[in-house]
Amino acid sequence: MAKQSLLKRFLIWKYKHISKKNFVLVLSILIGLLSGLVSVTIKNITYSIQWLLEKSIIFSKDYIYFILPVIGLFLVYLFVKHVSKKPVELAIPSILFSLSKKSGLLKRYKIVYPLITAPLTVGFGGSVGLLSPAIASASALSSNIAGVFHVDRKTRTLLIGCAAAGAIASIFKSPIAAIIFAIEIFSLDLTFASLLPLLVASVSSVLTSYFFLGDDTIFNFTATDKFTIKDTLFYLVLGIGTGIASIYFNKIYFSVSAFFNRFKTQRKKLIVGGISIGILLYFIPPLYGEGFGFINDLMSGNHISALGNTPFEAYIDNIWVIIGLLIGITIFKTVAMTITISAGGNGGIIIPTMVMGSALGNAVAKVINNLGFNFHVSEANFTLIGMAGLIAGVLHAPLTAIFLIAEITGGYELFLPLMITVSTSFLITKNTVEHTIYTKELAEKGALLTHNKDQNILTIMSLDKVIEKNFIALKPNMSLGDMLKEGVSKSNRNLFPVIDDEAHLVGIIILDDIRSVMFDQTLYGTTSVETFMSHPPDFIDYNNDSMKTVMNKFQSSGAWNLPVIKNGKYFGFISKSKLLTAYRRELINFST
């Protein structure tokens, strides 16, 4: 009670002395610091697990490590079954769904659980990334802080965007790319009111990372090979290659996920997934873990170290074997990542996307340099720009891809080739695959927020809030007299649903249709409701129709009221006037 009283007094003081804009900035600083702390925490837990396993006598021998991901997945399985009792969710889609359908409200357990399940998955070698779990934890923390201070829905959405930006800025030390990611992925409005909190959160998160981790960066690389005009065609080819690879990434993800969904129990998924990952890791060791070491080795020109100890060691001196192995990593990284997630692991797709792109970019450069036509391109630059091409294609986030790689390299020397490859990859993928892994299922549910403001308002509107139930229902065999006595005289509506004994809607009575006969007493006992009822011009399916569909049905039918059917039974009515009033209210809230 004392805490509630103190909070209440603070909220009153804040309302009197701090403007909303300034308070949002204060919260964005706090969320940036906490997001940085979350990212540092999840990295340190994971690296501690990896260090312990590397130093372990049991797993020190070569080729033994391929069983570690199975152990990690089994530990996650035990945690989910006996402790959390909550299924592992894909981070970004669950956040996007919360923003569109739950006013950005995220449960408290989502702050802690990713900090346990993701390190167990990645620390034991699961082929996924830590970035998305860090974003999930930071976003849940942001949502609950927003709830404590009673901020509105729009501000809560912005603060969740700040949390996502903070997590990315902390991990990559790239604040500009972090801001753009939040805008592209979370469909935030690019205004000064939203840009400043995102900037403040990103900067404070980077400072947190510097404080705990120093100036060490994930990628220790500076671009030294400058872009030359003769390489334009090659970067265009790389863009086409990364575009095709992005489509492949999308298709494989949903195919492998669908395969695992056929198993009815999580235990079966774990067994099949664990065996599959073990086999893949045995033949392709770089699929183990996140893969940052693999990327750094490629950028430094050490492809032997990047590939590690493989069963193809005897042929490693042949450059075409190297190219084949790199293409194999490009192909199977997606498979390993999806199996890890489908088998119950917790991790993200962003880092695997970068690993896949780096392998493809390096392979393309090696092919160009070894064709025998005296062509030469920078393998390091192609490694970097291959990552950007995959990020742009897989995430549909071209600006994030460009600025992330530009910030990683410490400058903008590669800006032009980045634009060539990224735009080509994005155009190919966007015109082939409409929705990303993050957004496909949300779009199918009508729960996807975009940069289309009208569409967003329809998405966040709740059907329950516009359904009216104060209609008196009539029975089809009821006489005209009884209808007037039990229905018309007791209702202030001019519309009456007609339902059978099982609550199925069989028709409607409109008062205007019976006005000419309602005072003819000779018909009171000789005619029934069934005589005068008509069929509605359309109906709304509560379980399947989105608000956009509801709007379209009103427009196409020309009706002012449409019945709502839930599970096959009558549920209520929606009036056009109430629908438009609710739309206008949401528009005002969304725009202010």
C-alpha cells in the first residue's frame, strides 16, 4: 500500500511539473540503459556457458561438440515443461502481435524467460542468434515500465521501439542502424517526436555496453578496399544472389517449420531436431552457435579457420572445395536455424541471416576471383555486403542493412555498393515474397501493423468494442401481435434479429418493413414473424473477419447494420455509425 501511495503521489507530481514530451525522453533514457543491460546480461550468460563447455574435459575432443546442442535443447525442454510452463515464442512476431492486438502489453515473465532459454540454446551451440531474445526481454521490460507509469498506447509502442533499438545498438554498437530497425520493423512514424526518444535510447544503450564491455566490438574490421566503378556489375550479381537466397531462406523456414508441426508432442520434435542438428554440425562445424567467429575469420581472409575441422579436410587446399563448403553453409544455415527453433530452442533469425549472407558473399567473391578472367574483387567487402543483401531480403529492411554494415565498418566507403546490392536483393525478394518470417502469420490473421496509417487503425481496432447486443431477439413462429408486444414495444431499436431455438440467425425484421401493417389488428393472430422477416445483406464472422473486412462488407452491402455470427450462432450487431465513430476516435489517438 505504501508503494502504491508513493507511486500515486509521483504520478500526480509528474502530471503537474513534467510535460509528456519530457517524461517520454526520461523514460527512453531509462529504457535505453536497461536494454543495454539486458543485452550485456544475455551475452555474458551465453559466453559463460560456452567458456565452461570449452574448458570441460568431457567435451574437449574434436567432433564431440556436435551433441552439445541436443543437451541445450533438452535443458530448454525441461525448463519449459517444469518451470515456465509457457511455450517458447518467436520474439519479434509476438511483440508485433502485442502491439496490434494487445495495446503493447507484454507479460512480466517475458522479461526473464528469454534470459534463460536463449543462453541455454545458443551457449550449447544452437544455430540461432541472441539478438531477438534480447529484444524480447528488453521490450517486455519496457512494456511493464510503461504500465507502471500509466502511459497511453501510442507512447507504449514508442517505448517498445526504444527497447528494440537499444538492444541492437548495444550488441552491434550501431545506434543509427538501431533507430532505423525500430522504424522499419515496428512501423513507427518517422517524426521528431518519435525520432528523439529512439536516438536517446540508442545512445544510452551503447554507453551501457561501453561501460560493461569496453570498446570491444563484435566485428573487428575496417573497410580498406575502396569501391571501383568496374565492380558495379559484380555487386549487382551479388544482389541477385542474395535476393534468391532470401527467397530460399523464407521458403525453407516455413517448410521445415511445417514438417515439425506434424509431430504432436514437443518430445518428438526434440528427438528429431536434436539428431538432425547433430548430423549437420558433424559435416558443417561452422553451423555451431551464433557464428560471429565465422564471420570475423572470413572478413580477415582466413577461410581455413572459418571452416574449422571438417570431414573434407584432405581437400581443403582446393579453392573450389572451399567455395563448395561456403555454399553449403549458405544452404544449411537456414535449415539448422529452423530446426533449432522448431525443436524448442529460443533464438532469433537476424544473426543466422548475417552468417548466411557472409558465406554467400565470400563464395561469390571467390568464384569471381578464380574464374580465370583476371577479375579481382575484395572478398572482405563482398562478405560484408553479402550480409547486407540477406538482411534486406529476409527482413525487408533495406535501410537497416545499409546503415548496419556502414557502422560496422566504421565509415561510408562502401555506401554505393551497399545500395546497389541491397536495393537489388530487396526488390527481388519483395516482389516474390510479400511478407517476411516475422509478418506472414500476422498478416494472415489481420494483425499486422504497417506504415499505412489507415490500415494500422483498422488493425488495432477491437471488434468487441463495436458490437452491440441490446437487440431483442424474436422467434420465427412468433405471431405479429406477440412480436409487437414482446419486441417492438420494449425496444428502442428499429431492427430485430430472428433466431431459432439453437440461437442460429434465420433472418431480421426491420421496423420500416412492418410499419404499414403493425396497426392492423386482424393480422395479429394470423401472421407470424416469418412472414415479414428478410435476410440481411451480409453478415460478419466474429472468428474470421478482420476490421478491414468488416469495413469492406459495409461498403459493398450498403447496410447500416450487419449481424455478427460467432461459432455459427447469433452474437449481436455492428452499426456503421458506431464503427465510424470508433474509427475516428482511434485516428485521433493514433495521430496525437
